Amino acid sequence: MIMSGPSNTAIRDFAEGEPLKNPETADYETCCQHCGSPYYVKQRRHGQIIIFSLVLFALLVTLGKTLMGQPVEGMKFPDPTLQLFSPANDIVEYKHHIFDRSRGQGKTPFQGWPSDEIDKTWQDAYIAGMLTTVDHDTAKELPEETERLPISGREDEYLVTLDVFHQMHCLDIVRMALYPHRYDKSFYLANGTIDYCKWLHVDHCIDQLRQALLCNADVSVVYYQWSDVVEGIRPMVNNQHTCRNYDKILEWAKERNVAEHDWHPSRRVIEEENGTFSIFQGRNHALGDEGECNAI
């Protein structure tokens, strides 16, 4: 089949920049004299270039923040402290957060003279995470071996606690030890002597919190401001921080929670030679001189 080419008139019109007739659409398109393309094609290319440039700019900004250690809101952020395996590594994300000053109008719901409401605020913030489980495959990846859950029918679940909840528990123990008339945490007996087990628990908790503070050494900057009230320069602790999203971590724990009344720490799962499980009942009392008190 012989195909006819463009007419001489069409070629001449194209060369002179005159309207070019499209034989398929019968539309006339003005050609660009410099590039030889119809104007609508050139304009579309310009639009594509602009859109591509904006997308590239946004990606570069995000990459720049990442390289400079600045988190993008809600973004999972590469963190060398996550090199050690944790079953919650995948849900860690970062956000900017300004601390409350914890004084005057800047007090938080966790503060104040003890009350049922304040106690509940503390409990809701960590109790669900005090005992959680992971499956067999996840347990094999843990850096340390952990025990099976000693509940019949659930022996192939493994016990874990994310340390942030242990740290919150310890802080709550120290808080309650300050109010002996409300909580049974004071280590002073009526005769002036010390309840060793209760003292040991508080002492343990204080040092656990010390280690946590040093391990997670926060280098956020406290700034200083002149105070007309005291007529002096005061440290301002309502400063900016980069924080992990605690709500997401707590939600992770709630989904895997083991209720306190469902198990007892003196029980242990024993795997028999035939692959079945039995639950061993251990002693349930303080060990005295044989070891530390079982309250810890």
C-alpha cells in the first residue's frame, strides 16, 4: 500500500510557523518556531517539568531532614538504637513534642496530690504493657531467651515486657513511696525499722530509672529566659524534643496484653519429650537470704 506524505503546502506552513492542519482531528495547531512542535505539546511539557520539579524538591527536603537527624512527622525514622531486635521496632515512629513545664499552668494530669483520678492516669499509661506475649517465631529472634506463657492452651506464646513500661512502673513505685499513708509502698515500719523487701524494690527502681536516663541520654536543649517574677534568669524546660510516639507503643502492648489475674509468676511451662506441655507450680514466698525478695 502506498502512503501519501504531507503536501508541499503543509510543509511550507510548518516551516513558516503558520497554523498546521492535523489531518486526523482537522484542528489547527500553531507550531513553535524554535522547537518545531505544536504549542500545546510544548505547554504540556512545561507543566510536566514543573510538577516533576516540585515532587523532586519535596523528596529532597524529606531526605535532607533525614540526613540531618530531623524526623518527618509520623515517619518511621532510621535509628541506630533499633539495631537490637525488638518485636515493636516496626511500629516506632517519631514526632516533635514540646515538654510541659510541670509548674503553674503547665502541670500535667500525672501531677498533684494523690487521688483516684491521678492513680488511674498512671495505671492507664503503663499497666497494659507490664505483661505481653509474642509468638514462637518472634521469640526466636529476641536477643535473650524468654519463658513461655504458663496458661493452659497458650503455652506457645512467650512472655515479654517492653522496658518503657517497666520504667513507668518503677517511676510509679517511687511516686507511691512518697505517700505512705495512701499506698503500701513505704519501707519504714511503725517501730522505725526498715522493711527490707519494700526498700529493695524502691532502691531497684531508682537505679533502673538512672540507667534508663543515661541510656537514652536526651540532648534536647533547655533554654534560659529572664523572669520578671524572680528577677533572674531561669531554665525553661518547656523545650522542644524529638520523641517516639508513645501512644503507638502502648497500643501495640494492649493488643498483646496478658491480664494480671490470668497468670501467676510461680508457674512455669515444661515441654515434655513427646512435645506436650505441663505447667509446673513453684514456691510462692520470699527467698530471704537465698536471694532478693520476689516483689522485684
